[in-house]
Amino acid sequence: MRIRRCAALWLEPREETRFELDVLLAGGTGVVSSMQWFAHVPQLDTPVEVDVDDVTLLGELSPLDWVAATPLRARHGVARVRRLLQAGVLVGSTKAWTAGRELDTRLRDMHWHGLSAVCHARSRWESVDAAGEVEEAGLHNAEGLRQAYGVPPPMLHTRPDGGACTALPKMPRNAFDQLLDARASCRNFDAGKMLPLGQLAQVLERAFAERGRVRGADDFDVLKRTSPSGGALHPTECYLIARKVEGLASGIYHYRPGEHALQALPLDEEQVLAGAGKHAAAEGMSALDYLAWIAVGGQPYFADAHALCVLAPRFERNFWKYRNHSKAYRVCILDVGHLSQTLLLSATEQGLGSYVTAAINEADIERAFGLTAWLDGALAVCGIGPRAGQMETYELDPNQTVWSRSGKTVA
Ligand SMILES: Cc1cc2nc3c(=O)[nH]c(=O)nc-3n(C[C@H](O)[C@H](O)[C@H](O)COP(=O)(O)O)c2cc1C
């Protein structure tokens, strides 16, 4: 048998603190801290606790070259090698270790940059009620944040090393300025209204549809969209949670940019609702409503959107060109940012409310839509729908462009 290290690995020296009564009674603070090592392997759901001798062993092994198991076991002990193989930190060449090896090979073959893969893995959430946690910590408004964190860095930045200022001309404002000014993240959707299919279609078309194509080579084409895309690869797919769209059955869909069509996807209601039990706020929700709620990290004002668009890059398309590239994952994130802004402006132009959020439960979304996290995974969710007549949840609209001027009222 031969062994090598997993493809991507980050070793984290972490300080763990715990409370011990004995230490308090002996006159101390009661807080005891110790240093521990954790091995972060992107394809594993959780970090693996390792000790300093494991770290030494891992430092000896190449992620590429296989070494014979016997001398490794002789140097580091049979139990240690077996434990790290079982954990998935080491990869074994024999049949017994096929599952871990295949998982590792999948990641290798996709050309993920190691640190990006770790970052992607560790920033994913599963069944997190982020809104509930933030509210419980009193961090859901500016006063709470100010109290907990003090004053933030200044709103406007002045460079102390700067020279003279050149005043810039104020150009006449036109309809484009009005459109830009009318966009505000919507946290007040009208539950009593349906989103007309035509409006949804136009937003999807403007943000995601094929606007042209170019032949890259004999056997591949390059998609043209209204937003730019790193490497012209446009890896990002739009998946839809349609809750209240007039003329469209409630359900989940995949948007097909070439045909400008929505393809229905199967929704495993039982699987979607499996995690609902641990959230009191989710009691009584339908599978689709729960999916919307958990998708946006338990933010009820976002879950209320009539249609939610999951933006999920097919990483493998970008990494086909940018192999093990330190900028590739960043490019995927930036692509999603561009697409979301186009979507928000398109919705605004229709008089609809819209938002984008990255506070999403990737694992729940991916399970529902049959995504994989590695080949294709969710990075953001946007919502659109008719705005409510009254602002119940706070929105940032200091110039009252969206609310009072449009005849809507602020509660
Ligand atoms: C990447 C990104 C993630 C965001 N996530 C959230 C979120 O989780 N919850 C929320 O209420 N707003 C979220 N927002 C909206 C911001 O709070 C909002 O953009 C900001 O308050 C400025 O308001 P405006 O969008 O109305 O100009 C997000 C915005 C961006 C760009």
C-alpha cells in the first residue's frame, strides 16, 4: 500500500478556552486555554483535530508523490497512520481507502486552488438561523452594533498623504441616475400580491439570458451576457425558488439562458423539511417556504420574496481555464456580484423590490437543488417581488426615493 497527503490542507493552530471551577476557586479567572491543531481538508465537513506528531507526519508527505506505507508506519506508528487515513487527511492507494481517495481525486481534478477550497468549505453554512442569532446578540440594528463594537471606521476616507483636490463637474442627471437612486435592498415584500410572470421573465432575461455567443474553438462556445465574467466563462447558473409567481407553479426551477426558459426541478419535500424541527420559527412552514427561509439564513423579511434566485457558479467551468489559480475563486465571487447588481437594477426598473444576500445556508440549498459545493455551489441569493405598502422592517432609504415619494408609507 502507498500513501500520500490529501490535495489541499490547512493546518490551524487554534486556541481553545474553557471554564474550570477549580481554577476559579484557586484564585484564578476560571478560564483555561490550550493550543490545539486542526487539519482543514476542504472535502471534509468538519476540521479534524490533530496533534503535533500528526503535524510532523503531514509535513513529511507530498500531496503528489506516493510513498510506501510500511516505512511511514514504522516511523510514526500504525495507529497514527490509520487514524489519519480514516479521517481523510491521508489518502491510501488500496481498496480499503477508495471512498476517501475518490473524494480527494475529485477535488484534485477540478483544479481548485488549495486555500480557496478551504475558504469555500469553511464559509459554508448548514441550517443556521443567522437572523435569530444576530437578534439574540443585539446586533440587528445600528445602536446594538455601536454599543457592542464602538464607533466604526469613518464613513468617508481622507488620505493624509494626498495633494490638492480637483473638483469634478456635476453632470446633468438623467433616467439612469433615477434608476440607480431607486434601488434599495427590499425587506418588505407584499404577501398579498403575486409577481407577474412577465416581470420575473424580464428580470431573468436582463440578468442571465444569452445575449449572443461567440465560437471559442471548433467545439466550444462563449456566452455573452449583460454582465462581465472573468475569462468570459460565465460559470454562474440561476436557480429559482418560485413562491408567488402568477402563471408559474410554485416550486424550484433552473433558468436556461440559451432558451430563456425555466426548467422545473424535483423538490424532495421530506428532505428539505428534515432540518426544520430545530427551528421554532419554521413551525408550520411548507417545504418551499422553509427552503426560502433557510436559504436566506432565517431572515424572514428576505424569505418573503416572491421569487428567490440562487446564484451558483459551476466552478469547474472557470477552473478549466484558471487551474489551481489564486484568483479563480475570487473571480467567481465577483461574477456573482455583477450578476446580482444587474438583477437588482432590472427589478428596480420594473418597480419591484429586490435584494442580494450572502448570509445563506449553502448546504441546505445545494441539497435541495442537487448541487455539489465543489462542482457547483451557491454563493448568493437574490430576491424579487412587489413591495409592500408599508415599511415594517428597516430599509436604507435616506432620500425617501423608494418609500414616501412612491406613496408608500414608513411604519
Ligand atoms: C453581498 C451582500 C450581502 C448582503 N447581505 C445582507 C443580509 O444578509 N441581510 C440584509 O438585511 N441585508 C444584506 N445586504 C444588504 C445590505 O445591508 C444593503 O445593501 C445595505 O444596507 C445598503 O442598503 P441598500 O442596498 O438599500 O443601498 C447585503 C448586501 C450585499 C451587497
